[in-house]
Amino acid sequence: AASIAILSGDDDPQAAPTAAPGKPVKIVIAGTNDALEPVTDGGITGEGTFRATGAISDSGAARGYRGLTGVNNTVILLRYVTWGKKGTITYAVTIDISRSPVISRWKIESATKAYKGLRGKGIETENATYTVSTLRGKVWR
């Protein structure tokens, strides 16, 4: 199972996850980039699993979506929807590839059940083989 290949880096300290209130969280998502062709219209890229540790402790299924926007399609939009035992969380990831260095930033877009009202943000990275996405940052209510 593969995940989404993203380059990282940025010079915007105001958006760094260390500036966010809340408690640290780490979400590892695998298997959400197994579509046979590149998806750029917001469609499903694949289904996999997730495991959250820290301020969120849960695991379950995940689905990935990918789209492009911005001038000359220079902004990659990723959406990870995770279904755990305690509820659903949707993470929106934005990558502006026209900036250098490029950084992949995430935020919580929506949440249900035990996670209702949860907010958060941070940085998304990939492993060397692009098979695992890791969201690191902070969450709060």
C-alpha cells in the first residue's frame, strides 16, 4: 500500500505547529495512495488504515482524496478521512508547490462523535518510499 508523495519545507514560522495551542498528536496513515492513475480532480486516491497517538488515541480505516487548484494547478489539496472507534476526523492538507521550500500543512476540517469540536493543525511528511503519511502537530477544543 502506498501513500501520497509530498516534499516538505517552508519559511512561514507563524504557521508552524509549535505555535499552535493544544496537545501534541501524531497520526500515521498508510495505503491511501493506491489509485492506478494520478487523481487531480478531488477523487479517491485509495483506502488504507490510520493510527493516532498522543492527544488522540485511536485507529481504524482511512480514505485519501487528491485535487489541484491555484494558478497553474500549483496547490495540491489532500483530504484524509479517518474512521476510528471513537469517531471520524477529516484532515485537509494543502501543499503550495510554487513556494520554495515546499511544506505540507494539515488542519482538521471536521470531526464527529467523541471528536466533535476538535481543532488542530501541523505538518504532513512522507517516508522515503511514499508509503506512509505522518501528520504531526497539535489538537485542541
